[in-house]
Amino acid sequence: MQTIFLNELKSSLREPAVATIGFFDGVHLGHRHLVSQVTAAAHARQWRSMVITFDRHPREVLAARVEPFLLTTLDEKLQLLTQLGVDVVVVLPFSRQMAALSARSFMQSVLRQQLGVCQLVIGYDNRFGHDRAAGFPDYVAYGRELGIEVTRAEELITALGPVSSSVVRHLLTVGEVEKASALLGRPYELCGTVVHGFQEGRKMGFPTANLQLVEPLLLLPKSGVYAVETMAGKWMPGMLNIGTRPTFNGHRQTIEVHIFRFSGELYGSMLKVRLLHRVRDERPFQSPDELRRQLQHDRQEIETLLQCPHEQEILKRI
């Protein structure tokens, strides 16, 4: 796969391409279904397949205040798109100037003239252009004028219903991490740097790595205790707590992972954590000893849960 950042493009791409456009946050099953239609159409015509995305979500540029909501960082998104067999991924620098372009102007100046798009496959719910004012019939009409065939992609419906980034976000915010992972087609991941914490877990025999997310806008699932796998040289089982440490009168939200049967120095390391199951809510305990007993119970429950291959089990439920 070739990745092109449009601000680095020195000249227009001349080879004809079948393309789709979107932010592709999470690169979930619906996105994969869309890209498979693009690659199939490109193969049939012996053209290049192309995915066009943005370096940041339009909300980051246009909204006055943005709460964490992203499902993937840009690097993660590009890595996931690499796995889909597309020939070219074009990353557009989203700005207020780009947001001001009408759909027709965008199709003419960017898609046709710069990127060589000859067929545009539109996701079933996708809109682009200034104020998202145009719709699919408009895109078809503009395409006829510009030499771009515009087609609508088939929607993917799973056993859990339609797939969208907003549905995945909702499931994560209410703690339905297994359903969210099913729609993503993989476990939801957090990635962060290990920073110094309060050492309370170590005192109770449960040392934790405290994570500072690499992307501040990455969505955190509902607070609570999760069964996880953590990449620390290899994927290792463990448990994760997202919350404010109420037993110790904490107020700031923390992300702490305890890796089972691990010993070593992690400060400054980058860790990836796969969230597999949500075990319980975070709640205050009367004493550190009571919390320690609960953590022992959590560990036993999680080790039982993690005896089966979770990624495969998640995918079977789709």
C-alpha cells in the first residue's frame, strides 16, 4: 500500500482510480465492507484502488470544544487500512479552507484533477463538502459533468445491526466492550506511555502501569475493571482499571493496568492494551485490605475468562 499525504503531493496522479472517501475512525466492519467493494471495482476495471481520508476529524477543526471521541489514532488507522489490500491511501490535511469547499469544487479540484479519481464509491451514510449540503443525487450529477462515475456502496448489516463509528462509541461509553469489539472486528485498544503513579497498587501486591494516552482525544470506555491483554514484549493477560481511585479519595481519572506474572521496568515504555471483557464497576471500598481482597477475586475471575481465545470468540458473535 502506498500512503500519500496531499500536502506532499508534487503533481497530480495520472493513473485512473476507484476511490472512496471518509474519516474511517476505527476502521470497523462497515469500513472494511466498503473498501472491499472499492478494491473489487478497481480490480474489475484494472484501475488503482484508493481510500481518501483526513489527518484529523472535522470536529477537531470546526467545533469550539471537543471531548475525547476517537476510536483510532491516525497511525493506527493507516496500519488497519494497510491490511485491506488497497493500493493507495491519500491523507488530506483538513482545514477550514477545505471545509469551505463545495462538494462540486472538491470533486473537481481534489478528486478529479489531483487524484485521478474516475469512479467514486460513496458509503451509504456519507456526505462531504461545505455544510454537507449536497447528497448522493448531487454527487452523481457533478460526477457526470466531471467524468467521475459515482456509485453507492452496499450497507453492511450484522447480527448487532448497522455498523457505524457512532454506534461503536456508544457501546464503549456504556461499557459494552465485547459488542463494540464485535463491530470493530477486533478488540478495542488503548495505547499509552507508562508514567509514574501513586504506587497504591504495588503496596497491595498488584503493581500497575499507569498509562498516559498517546492521543488525548482517544475515547475511554466506561469506568470500571476490564479483562485485558497487554503487549509487553508479547501479549500478556491482565486487568485494567479506568476510574478515579475512590478508595483513596482520588478525583483525577487514571488508566492502570496490572499485568499477570510480569516483572520488569516499564516506565517510559509504550504499551498497547486490548480490552476483552468488562468485569465490574469501579466503587469505593472501606479499606485498602477490602480492595485487595476484591482485586484477588477480580484476578481469579479474569484468569478464568482469559482461558479461551477471545478474539475468535468475539468474531463468532457477529
